[in-house]
Amino acid sequence: MIRRILYLLILLAPLAAWAGNDAGIAWNELGKQERKLLAPLKDGWADLPAERQRKLSRGAARWERLTPEQRARFKQRFERWKQLPAEQRARVRQRFERFMALPPAERRHLRQQYREFRRLPAERRHQLRERWRSMTPQQRRQFIERRDRIRHLTPGQRQELRRQMRR
């Protein structure tokens, strides 16, 4: 019996050591620039979960690689973010989480669509936004359903549909 317990302890020792490796990053292990950027978090650093510490450390390293223009743009966006009401920030977070839950191929597709939208002239983007805002929820659902049906058509079928719509 004791022999079995010893064997079990010997077998589980590496697992226990591995589980204990999830210790975070000690404040002193951070680089000088990282400590400078993360200084507001110094007092509570040891209390942060290890994964949060790693994310913050990676973020600080990314910040260091940004150009001054990128940093200025980030600061401006962050200020805008702070000015948003809490409810709106929560909605944005939820939308971001839904986006990140999508398969990578779908996220790439949506990013490409957004880039195409941004390339449109400002007036055309404004027209499309206004048109969307003026739709009722039912009209929006119908629009999305039509779009999804059209998406599955072959190029020839799409061309035929365009001809029919012009008539």
C-alpha cells in the first residue's frame, strides 16, 4: 500500500511541478521600459493573474515597437474609448467578443468587407449608413437573407439577377 502511494507521488510530482509553473512574471523580471509603462500597476502587479501579467507584458513590448504616429493614434482612440458611456463600452466589448468567436476565415472575410467599405467615397458610405439606419428590424433581416442567397449564386446567376433587377 505504501509502495503504491510512493509510486503515485513519484508519478504525480512532475505534474505538480508543471502546474506550479503558472506563476506570473515578477515585477523585477520586467524590462526597464516595461516597468516604466506598467508603473501604475506596480503595487497590484503580484496580485494579477499570471495570464493577465503576460498579456500586459506583451502589450508593453508591442507599445515599444509602435511608431510615434501609431502611438498618437492609439492615445486618441483610447481617450475616445474612455469618454464612451459604460453601457456603450459594454456593447462594443460584446460585439468584439462575438467577432473573435467567429472562425478565422469569417473574420478575414469581414475585415476585407470593412476595408472595401472604407475605400468607398465618404458620401457613398454616408448614404449606405443612412439607408441601413432607416430600415426596420424586419427590413434588415430581409436584406441580410437576400444578401446570403445572392452570396451563394454563381457569377453567371448573379449577372442574370442584375439584368432582371434592371428591367
